[in-house]
Amino acid sequence: MKVPFLDLKRMDEELKNALKSKFAEMLDKGNFSGGEEVQAFESQITNYLNSTFSIACANGTDALELALRALGIGKGDEVIIPAMTWVSTAEVVVMVGAKPVFWDTDENGLLASDWEKAITPKAKAVIPVHLYGKLVDMESLVRKAKLHKLFVIEDGAQSFGSFQNGKAAGTFGDVGCLSFYPTKNLGALGEAGMCLTNDQELNDRIKMLLNHGQEIRDKHDLVGRNSRIDSIQAGFLNVFMQRFGSFQTTRKRLAQMYLDELSSIDRLSLPLDILQQDHNAHLFVIQTDRRDELKKFLLERGIGTAIHYPHILPDMEPFRSKGEFDNARNLSERGLSLPLNPWMKDEEIESIVKSIQDFFA
Ligand SMILES: Cc1ncc(COP(=O)(O)O)c(C=O)c1O
């Protein structure tokens, strides 16, 4: 049985039809920038996440950059980020002229709790990344950040719909940034992202920055850019939001199947907390010393897997920096993401499990 890591063509017909109808409806209305779909999307998210302001933008990378710029972070400033994350988290810091300061993660890829040791007088902000969908301990992080007068920007690109003590990922810090890249658990049919904030002034600045620095047309008060969300993507996301709850239920059920069947293999580390509320089951990442062998073995059986991510950022040319990143590096060498998405069948999970059992037998 062939199982792709993720194949978006597999969306069910009912969903495809709802998306087609939305496109037809928007084509008839003729409004392709701003408009009611964008407003509806922002208010759906505000209601679901209980954030005061939800500002849709072009993608998750832009959301992070807009957050940094809105907070006035730039040349001469340092921003603390984890060594293991998608490149965007570091890229945006460099793009605004500031310096990324890398810190190690814990064994599961979340910014290590001793990150305060990275603080220098130049530090202005910290960006915790809720990697794979699991929330960083935000109460503790925000407390420490406040003590040192640092801004907190949450990289919630992978954690839409994760909640810690009832509070949503992205609503703990000064600004929370989301990505609706097609492979995410809430994904558009193209690019889209969002900033969340509870601060009126930040909301206003982000809105202006993503729309050429103008609050009203032709009055440019800031140097901004165009990072508006594509209205058609907002329309599609409104359709996806109607299904989000049931998709999450399926993800958790499939994750439970993996856990039940794989927990007896002691040479495998499993994401044991993936069923909890503070994990949205976006990615199911196992860890083993035989990662590359296992990946190859599964591929030979037609099973796709992915590595998030094979290299840590401070080892890469544009971000090269020294430090102790043992946990992050370990994860880059041991982590393997198994297929997990709402379009999978139970038999596929069973087949993957069987192959992994065969590999370790
Ligand atoms: C941790 C992390 N940060 C930032 C991003 C950037 O989001 P986007 O691809 O929408 O620009 C992503 C998603 O790709 C991500 O996984």
C-alpha cells in the first residue's frame, strides 16, 4: 500500500465542491482584494482563538516580519530564537536588520527553558516557536520576558488551534504569527498568514505596514509594503474553518492509533503529549538513532515521510553562529515525521505501523 506523506488532491469531494462554489461565488462578486471574505475570516479567527485583533496577511513569514517592524525592532537589536525551526524565524530577524541569537531547544524542539542566558543588553525580543504544534510553556516564558523587558513574538505557524489552559497559541505574547501555508492543519489553497495581538496600537501599525503604510487611501504615514491577504484565499479559509473541528478530531484519533501501536518499540521516542490540548497534532514526529535507515525502509515500501528539519539554523551559511545546540542537533539527526492528515484511512496508519514494527523486529 502506497501512503504519501501528504497529498492535498485527496481532499474529499464534498470539500472540493464547497471550495469550488466559494470560488464561483467570489468570481461573480468580482472583489479580489480586501472585502467581506477577509473580514469574515478575521472575525472567525478572533472568535475561535479569542484574540482581540486578528490581522490577515500574505503569509506566515510576512506576519513575523510585520510583527518585528511594528515593535520597532531593527538595526543593533538582538532577537533570541531557537536553533531548530523553519528558516523564516531567523530570516525575518535579518530582514529587519537585527541579529538572531540562537539558543538550544529541549529534546522535543521547543526553546530550552534556560534561554534567559542568551540575553544581552542588546536583546529586544524572544521568538518562541511552537514546533510541530506543541505550545512552549508560555506562562513561564512571558514572565521571564517581562522581567527583562523583552517583547514576545510567538511563531505559531505550526500551532493553530493549540491551547494552553484554555488560551490559544499566538495570544500569549505581544504578537502571535500564524501561517496558512497549504500543508498546515489550517491551510489555504495558496499562501496566507496572520498576526494576532491584544494591543490596539500594534494592531493599527501592523495593518498600516501591510498596506503601504496607509490608514486611509493615499495618505502614507509609514514606509510599508503590500502584504495583504489574497481575498480568494480568505474565502477558501472560511470554508476550511467550517471543517476545522472535525479535521482536528480525525488527526487526534489517528495520532492515538500510532501511539497505541508504536509505544511498545523502546528504541523509538514518540510525541506522547500529542493528544493533549496544547498540541494540535500538526506533525507526528518520532525520534530514533536509525532515522535515515528507517526513512529509506519506509520509502521502499511506498510510505512517504518528512524531516522537520534536517539542519539546524546556526549551522547554515547565512546564519552561522557558535553555541551549544546539542538537543536541536540531535532532533535534526533523529526526527522523522510520519504521515498524519485528515484524509488518511485507518488501514494506512495500520500499514505504516506494521512497516515500522517490521523494521525494528
Ligand atoms: C515555524 C514556522 N515559521 C514560519 C513559517 C512561515 O510561514 P509561511 O510559509 O506561511 O511564510 C512556517 C511555515 O512554513 C513555519 O513552519
